[in-house]
Amino acid sequence: MDLTDELLRGSRLALARILTQIENNTQQGRQALDVLFPHGGKAHLIGVTGAPGTGKSSLVNQLAAAFRRGQAGGPRRVGIVAVDPSSPFTGGAILGDRVRMRDLAGDTGVFIRSMASRGSLGGLALATSGIVLALDAAGYEIIMIETVGAGQAEVDIARLAHTTLVVEAPGLGDDIQAIKAGILEIADVLVINKADRPGVESTERALRSMLQLAHPSRRIFQDTTFKAGHRPAIEIPENTAQSLGEAANESVWIPPIQRTVAIEGIGIDEVVQEIERHRQYLEESGELEKREWARLKSEMDLLVRETLVKQWSARVSSSQYHAIVQSLALREISPQQAVKKMLGDD
Amino acid sequence: MDLTDELLRGSRLALARILTQIENNTQQGRQALDVLFPHGGKAHLIGVTGAPGTGKSSLVNQLAAAFRRGQAGGPRRVGIVAVDPSSPFTGGAILGDRVRMRDLAGDTGVFIRSMASRGSLGGLALATSGIVLALDAAGYEIIMIETVGAGQAEVDIARLAHTTLVVEAPGLGDDIQAIKAGILEIADVLVINKADRPGVESTERALRSMLQLAHPSRRIFQDTTFKAGHRPAIEIPENTAQSLGEAANESVWIPPIQRTVAIEGIGIDEVVQEIERHRQYLEESGELEKREWARLKSEMDLLVRETLVKQWSARVSSSQYHAIVQSLALREISPQQAVKKMLGDD
């Protein structure tokens, strides 16, 4: 039997092998992606990102356990993809896995995969996307994609998700600096983990004012903020915002702030409920379709870029390339003229 | 007279106009780059990067003044390019400029340019590279490129420089986290600014151990470390490192750690001396040529990528594109099949 058939029939071994092929970008891996693609699109993809030290891994662990217990709508199969673009060793991810193995050991409803860093950010995003597709096709209904930090890589990878959790924690230094505006824009649910630590109030205040700064035209309520980055169906002028009722809530997602103490399991069920609520919002508002569309489009654009460069470098001989760089270095030709020569346009 | 001729004859107005054209990536801007390219390659390019709050702008300010005073080798003309990839408003950069204008006002030997954020990281790096070329051709002998933070953008922009300063400061939270390994690898000179603050000792200790962590096979001396990222001409086994004398110093750059209190002008001359010493090392070791080569090569590669994508999108009609994305979203074709259709390869 073919490996992809075995995967579709539930073989963990076949899944593991295909994941390795996808990660190594082999011919078999690329073929598997084509075969599996029609079987994807069923899972709920949850991105989890935050700075080191926020306890993301423990949170993901606890969320996985909660989804397994079937906190909302029966037990679900859970896939976890841990990505660490900054480290070539995925140090944190591997450590996290050990902890997870202890807690989730022997549960065949959970599959955990750590991803090593790849050459380019584009490569990492594409590989992650392939891993997610394979888990999705294999029947994992909840897939959590965990990334470290707040760089471009994390933002790119978060674009893969339907629901993005941004994790903060008190006492990680200057809160305003720790939370990059770019990362707040992708947050659907904000989690303050380690909420039993001193400084939790100021972390929450900082989060609220950051959200307000990012959207000065929106009124920020006591515990609600208008969704960053998602234009509501109806533009709401500031002075009428307070009088808006159910109608506005239907079309606008307000990213909630939820406190947790992950290692003690505190606040976990509430985060699961917020995720479910967000899923419902995505479905009812038509936003789910839009995000799927955007996700596939951005994956394709990335693949187009990589393919164009690959095709081009196959056309150019290394001696040609070298000669052009040489005359560039001697300033005989400008970079733009060099590019024309490289692309055979002159 | 042509604008580029005026620039080459020293007109600040012509320079300012050309910089705007380059930043907006207009046809005239691109033409100017071709004309100016043979006149470039003379300036010493200094990258200055570090987290917000480290006082980078004050440091750059003071360094500019020191180069103007001619601390080492007579007064030099100084160009400053302030890049803030994270902010669409270049808030920090604009504020920094106001302070600079007060200090450096009326000095025609100084030219300051802030760069607004551009669409893509690649676009920003290319525009910065063009700005630097124009300043170089206009006769600015020292060009400082200031970037905020430690993301991919900063690393890319730092690649433009001959000498890269990484700026730290005590009391910015967890030092180990604040200094990303990637940014340390590009450092030629480490500056601990605000060195009159408490915690300076632990910041310096953290920097040393980070350097050591990054290069466990190298012995780290009391105040010397082997250069990260630059393979020395001779590989030095750990047990013989201590017995190496002058011979090793000729081929290995040891990134020094220099304390400063920029707003009081303390330690500035020492940083200038380290920059001069690094310039000398670059010239004597042949590293300068290698860096120029790598810099132009990476600029050309980026330009090739951008051009390939631009040429491709000119070929594809928007209705074609839309139809392919549609059948992708319906999962009729896989992303890889979509790319083949997009590129007309199937």
C-alpha cells in the first residue's frame, strides 16, 4: 500500500515518514502533498506565539489535554507543530516535547512534531504549511502551530492559522517593548500566562493600551477591544460605538484577554471556550472562508517566488553568474545592469 | 544640468531629490542609480543596530560629531540613514532627527535621511542600499546606517555595512533574551551604552557568555573574543589558542566591547578608534574586498528575485490569477499544481 493511503487510514508511522519527506522537501514529499491536498481543509488551525519565557509550551500542552477531554463538543484529535525559526537546534521545542511526552504519552489522539530551522523564512513557512496539511489529512481536528517570538517568521506562520493566540506573561521586562505592534495585529485571543505572578495588572493594562494605540479611532471598552487587522463589515464611528448592540457584535471580533496559570491548569477551559467562540464567529461571519482563501493564496505566492528563483538558477551557469558578479564588483556594471544580464534581458 | 551631475558637484538639493526618487523607486531614481554606481564604493559604511531604549540615536549623533571633529585622520563628511522597518511612521527616527538637527544644524558636512517603512523587507533593503550609494557618490566618507531591533530586516540591512556596531544598554530586562544570537553574529564592535546605569557589569558578563555560547570551541579571553561569523584564515585549536601571538591577531578580528555614555560624550572617541581599527583590519586582511563582493552579490540576488516576481506578475492576467486561486480554494488543484498553472509550465 502507498504511504499516503496508509496515512489516510490512520497509520502514525506513515504520517511520521511523510512529515520527514515534506520537511526535507523531497520529490516523494511534494507528491504526497498533491495527493493529500484534497483531504485537507477540515482541521481548525490554531497559531500560538509569544516571547520565550511566557510558558507557551505548557499552555499548548494544557490546551491539547483539554481538547482531548472534550471540554467543548466531544474529544478531538490534536496535532502540535512546534516551530523555532531562530534556533537551528529547536532547543526550546525539543525540551517542550519532553515535558509533553510525559503528560500526553500513550495518547494516540495526539501527534507532536518539532520543526528544525530551514534555510530561508519562505522555506520554513512552506514546510510548516505542508506539515499542517499532512496532519489535517490524517484526521487531526485541532492543529496547534507554536512559534517563538515576534519576528517576520512568526507573523508569516501565524497567517497559516484560523485562530491566533498571542501569549504574554508578567515580569518579562518592559511590556510595551515586549509586545510588537505587528504581533498584536494578528492576535485573535490574548493570553496572559503565569497570571499568578506580580505585575499581571500592569501587563493587562499595557496590552489594553497597546491595542488602543494601534487603533486610536476605536473606543476600547473595559474588557473588549475591536479586532485589529480585520475591518468590520460596518465602519463604526467612535461616538456611536458605545451604543452598538448585537448587530455590531455579529460582524466584529473583539479579541478577548484571558489570564491563565498553565502549569496549574487555571484558565485553560476559558481559553478553549474563546477558541470555540472565535471558530463560531469565523464561520458565521464568512471570515473563515476569507482566511482560507488568503492562506492558500499566500502559500501559492510564496511557492511561485521560490519556483521562479529555482528555475532561474537552473538556467544560469555558475561561471556566467561569477563573471557578472565580478564585473559588478569592479563597478563596470551596476546592480540593475547585472540583473538584466542575469535574466538575459539585455 | 542633470540632477546626478549636480549631486556629483555637491548639491545638497539635488541629493535630496534623488534620494526621494530612489526611495519611491521611480524610473528617474533607477536611472540615477545606474549613473551613480561607478562613483560609489569609497565610503566606509557603518551599521548601527540595537533594541529601542539603548540610545542608538544619541550614539550615532555623537559619533557623527566625532568624525566631523576629525578624531582620527582629519574631519570626514558624514551621512546618516535612519531605518525603522517596524514602524510605518518611523516615529523613533523622526524624533531622533529633531535632536540631531539641534546638534548638527548648519554643518553641511552632515546629511541625515530617515526612511519610512516599505512594503516588503526586500524593498526596504534595496531602497536603503540605493540611498547609501547616492550618499557615497555624493562624497560622504562615513555613512552610518541605523536600524532598530534585531529582526531579519536589521540583519539584512547590517549586511550592507563594512563595520557593524551592536548597541546594548543595562536594565533592558533579561539580557540573554535581549541579545539575539543572530545579531551577535553580525557584530564587529559591541557597545554598551548608558554604561553609568546599574547593571552594566551583568550586561557585559551576559554579552561575553553569549559570545562564548555562540562559539563554544573558541576560548574567550578576559576582554577578547573571536569573531563570530568570520572564519579566521587559520583554524585555531582550543588548546593552542592561548599561545598564539601576533600572527593570529593579523587574521582574526576580535569584536571588542566598549562602554559609552553617549549623551555625555563618554567613550565616543574609543568607539571611533575601534571603528578605525576595524577598517584597518578589513583592508589588511582582504576582508574588505570579500565584504564588498558579498554585499553587491546579495543586493543583486535580491534585485533578481524582485525582478522575476515583477516580470511574472506582468505576464499573468488578474482574471487568470483569480481563476487559479478559486480552484485552489475549492481544493480542485493543489498549491503546487496552481503554481505550475501560474507559471504556464503544465
